Amino acid sequence: MVAIEALLDVTPETLRARGGVKWNKYNADVLPAWVADMDFVASEAVQARVAEMAARSAFGYWRMDREERFFEAAGRWIAARHGWQIDPALCALIVDVVQGINIAMCLFTEPGDGVIVQGPIYPPFLRSIEAQQRMVVDNRLVDVTGAATLDLDGLRALAAQPRTRLLLLCNPHNPSGRVLRRDELEAIAAIAIEHDLLVVSDEIWMDIVYPGHKHIPFASLGPDVAARTITLTSATKTFSLGGLPCALAICGSAALRERWAAWPQQLRGMPSAISIEATIAAWESGADWFAAALRQLDANRQAVAAFVRERLPHVRHRSPEGTYLAWLDFGACGFGAPAADVLLERGRVALSNGIDFGADPAWARLNFATTPAILDQILERIAAVAG
């Protein structure tokens, strides 16, 4: 496998010593490939900014100009990467994307209203809808480990239901790794306009897109689309900053921003000063680190695809267009139990359980954002059980 050494000075022992949940949820004999953290050494720019703050004991209440600098840094990063100019006046600082989903549901829907998702889907989408006593309206991807296409006719029918109010869009899609094309996004937009849906677009994976594919921000499709869209994003996936949560809600109109501001600040909370400064440092000075990380992720992605093709031909897999997640169908293995449970028990490798995504238990999600050496071991353990 290709290896970019500057990112990979880690071992299972040093990864467990970080104290994170990924490497410490299971016993030390288990190799984790579940929660969406990268194992790479963090960006030097982020490390330097956090160290500098610690050296100054800069842990007091933070100045409001940090929020302005955050929006400006986000705007420059998004414009450079995706050609989308965002208006800082329409932005709001939030703790994380899942919080933004919950705020939007509370502000724009009522208990019992329908919220559309494209299943299988990131588990907090489903948990948030259920926790807010809204109804999951599942417009499932078709042949998710094959073509993974949108069911647009199904979406149109679901959008027409009287109590369907909101569409939760996940693009790039977790767990399938689909990066939606412009024509697909335009079709979604036409349905949302026709049926007056609010679109909450989770674009946290926007930067992790592989050659031959392009992320298109949903709200960038035009003013009429932006006016009904709240975009949620963060640097936490791009730079593996899950322990320093900090995210951005981009409202597509002044009316949406005004509604958003109605949610009480005491319920909204605030990211820490360290989280904000680390994110600003990543966006301002982390481009070279991210370019190297993306090259490594692409090499790992190709290695997973080759391994499954050569060693696990009965396991269905669609190489992701974005994210660092592989969605695997072990249905032909005849496990008789959830695939993730069997792989954990027999192979001592931890994948995310398909059931949590609203999928068949034969599916499991593999996080390949690790070193080539560790990824090799993970794949060999899977093959020992499923090969």
C-alpha cells in the first residue's frame, strides 16, 4: 500500500494512549474500524495553535471577534474548495452538525411531522428524528452497494404527503460514500420547491471527495434553492477534530437566519475557545496537511476495493466517491447474526453495525482512515472470518 509517512507515525499502542473512544471502546486485542475518526497525526497548524493557547493559559471567556474570524476562515476555505461564496451575516456558530439538525427540526417542524432521509443513513439522523417525536420518512437509495441511485419517483411521492415538512440531505452520503451529481441535486431541489420542503443539508464530508467526483453545495444551485436550505458543515471530518467540536450553520436567506436566531442561546451553547481556534488554524494553514491526508485516504480506498475484489468476491462493496467509509454487504456469508457482531467476536475487528443505519444486519461500515499497516491487519482479520 502507498504510505505518506509524515501522517503515519502511530501504532495501536500510541493510538490507544490518545484516550479517544475509537481505540478504547473495545479490549486491546480488537482493531477498531468503526467511529469516523482518522488515525493520522494531526495537522501541525492545529497542534501549534492549541499548544500556543495552552502556553498562555488562554482558557478564559473568549472575545466575540473569534466568531467573526471563524466565519471569515470558513468562507475562504469553502470558496477556494467549492466555489461557493457564503455570507457571514447568514451564518451561525454551533457546537456540532447533529445539534444543528435538532435545532432545525425544532424550529421548522412539529411533533408528528415527516422528515425525509435517504437510507441507509448516519445513525444520529434517525435518533434525532425519533427523539424529537417526528416521523422518519425513508426514501432509500436503490442498490446501495451497487449503483446507489436516488429513488426520485419515491422522493416525489413522499414529499407530497401532507405532513412531510423537511428533507435531511447527507452529501457526501454516509455510509454509502455517494457524491451526488449536479443533475441529482437539481432533481431534489425541484421536488423540494414543488412541495415546499425545507432542506437541511449535512455537508460535513464536503472536502473528502476523490478524483473524478466533485462536491456541489446544495444551496449553491440558485437563490430559490438557497432560500429553503440550511447547510451544516464543520472541519471535524476534514481535519479529524471530533474532540474539538465546532460547526457552522449557513442559512440560505435572511428569513431563515432570523428564524434560527429565535432558538435560545442558552439551549444552543457555544464551542470552546480552543475548538474555534483549532478550526480557524486548520482552515487557514492546514491545506497541505489535508492534501497529504486525502492522498493517503485515496490509496487506502483503492486498497480496500482491491482486497474485497480479490479476497472477498462474495462481499458486495461499492468503492466510495467520498468519505473514508466502506459500506460492505456480507449477506452471502450466511453468518446468521449481524455481520459486525460476528466480525467482532470471531475476528476481533470492530466495524459499525448496519442495523444502526436502518439497514439489514448483513451490512457493516468500515472506516479505512488509518495506516496501511493497520488497515492490512483489519482486512486480513475480516478475510479470516468472511473469506
